[in-house]
Amino acid sequence: MKSHAIIPIFIPHLGCPNDCIFCNQKKITAQTSPVTLEDMKATAERYLSTLSSSEVETIEMAFYGGSFTGIPMELQQEYLAVAKDYKDRGLIQKIHLSTRPDYINEEILENLKKYDVDIIELGVQSLDEEVLRLSNRGHDRECVFKASELIQSYGFTLGLQLMIGLPGDTHEKSVKSAREVVEIGPSIARLYPTVIIRDTDLYELYQTGKYQPLTIEAAVYTTKEMYLILTKAGINVIRIGLKSTDLISENGAVIGGYHPAFRQLVESEIAKDQMEAQLTACLSSYQCNEQGSTQDSLQGSYRFYSSGPSFSNMVGNGKSNRLYFEKKYPHVRISFHVDHSLPDGVFVLEKR
């Protein structure tokens, strides 16, 4: 049984008068006019026609693309009434929406509670004051803490979204933001390396040489550390990097930290670090036990094991980890195998 499915309802830039430096919703969604209730129902029916409760454990209706709680209350209620009807009939199990920290207050949350909303995600981007200011976010870090606390006090599932590599950002600032997110204690998180989209202020800064995007390597390095901080604290990182469907390449000339398999790049690096730590410890121990051994006599044969779902991360995107070990340890024979008894994300070394 598939554990999770989403019915996406896009409300592009609706309810958000703010123009963040990196944002041009018309470039990253194919739709510019408000979603009608008929559109919403048609989308729901189309997705539900391919899903059933016997095949999927949890079906969410999720509002994407804009700051949901910034749209007029009457329109919020119209959208939510449709979603709640599907939930009341048992056709979906959760209602999920995204918004800004400064569009949260008690009146808003009372309304969301009335319509049985489950999950509220906040686009936080950073908890560094300079990064927020340079990104034209329109709120300070304290707003994030207050909104998060209020959401949690009402019993909603809280999600927080962070961006890496915004103007004024550094590796250290991004990592610090991740640590502060842990202090807030959301249930879920998303990590997005910054990409540059045409017709944004960020694109203008890039064109004039005032902003330099992260390389993929730098984005992976920082995101990897943030991911480990969050997951070790029990926070479910449900998204790393933009999906190709989040972008309209025909109009949006993407530059910066985008890769179609960015999550796998990050998870492959984490796997490589775990595996190399085991290998170097084993080689060091073996060398100590074999006084005077030559490099050739130390080569031996080693096997790495992982679960089936983690095998691609073990080998690496484009076999990057396999090639890394072959180049760095030419005197060691290493092979990669599946062990279905292992939990996902666990890599075990065996000397043969």
C-alpha cells in the first residue's frame, strides 16, 4: 500500500502582495488566475479517480503556490468548505496549506480549525535578520517564532520551509537556521537551494554581478548538514530541492542550485560519509594488526550493504560513490549489495 498521496490545488500568488527578491509566481506556476471552485472539484475528482483508500493510506488535499491565509477570508472559507466536504465524506484524510509567518493570527487559526485543516507550513526561508531583510521578506525572525508557537498551540501540524543561498546567506547562517528550527520543533520541513528565475529582483542582481548563486556542490554541502540536523531531531524532511514540475523552463531560465535529483545528491553524500568512516576505521584496524604489511597485501575485498530503497544512494547519483571509492582506494576491492533486513538509510561494511 502506498502511504501517501497529494491532491494539489494551486492558488498562484493569491493572497501575497509581498514581492520577495527571489519570487515570480507567474514564472513558476502555469496558472495566473484564481482557481474556481469548479476547477478545484475537477482536480480532486481527477486525482481520486486514480486513487482509493484501499491503495493509499493517507490522501491530502494541499493548497500550493500562494499564501493561503492572506487571501480574503470569504474566499478562504469557500475553498476550505470544498476540502472539508471531501474530508467529511472520507475521500481525503488531511487538509494541508502553506502561508507566510506574518499571515497567522488567532482569527485566522480559528477559521482553519473550523474547517478541519490539519497541516500548516510556513515559508520561513531563513532565521537570519540580514538574509530576511536582503530578501525583502517583509517580516523579522521574531515573527516566525510567534507564528510557529501559535500554530502549535492550536494543535495543527507545523511545517517550516528554509532556503539556502539567499543574498547575505552563508553556510554558517543556514546551519544556524536549521538548529533554530529544531528549537521550534516542527513536525515536517522542506529545504530549497535558491534558484534564480527571470523577471525577479534576484535575477537583476545576478545580471549586474551583485549576487552569485551557489554551485551545486556548495548547495549539497550545506543542505546535507542541515538535513542531518533536522532528521536527527526527528523532523521529517519531506522535500529537498525543487521538482522539475515546480518550474516552467520555457519562461523561467533557472540558474543556481537546481538539479533534477537534488535530494539524491544530498542523500548520496550522507551515505558516502557513513561508508567511508566505516572503511577507514576497518583499514586502519587491519593495518595495525598486520605490522609491516604492504599496500598490496592490505587490499582485500569489502562489501557494502543497504536496503533495496537505499541502494541507489549507496552507489551514488550517476554511480558517484562507486567511482569515488574506486579512485580514492585503488588497492581495495569494493562491491555493493542489497540486504533486505537493513533499515533504510543504514549502510553496513563487511570484510571478505
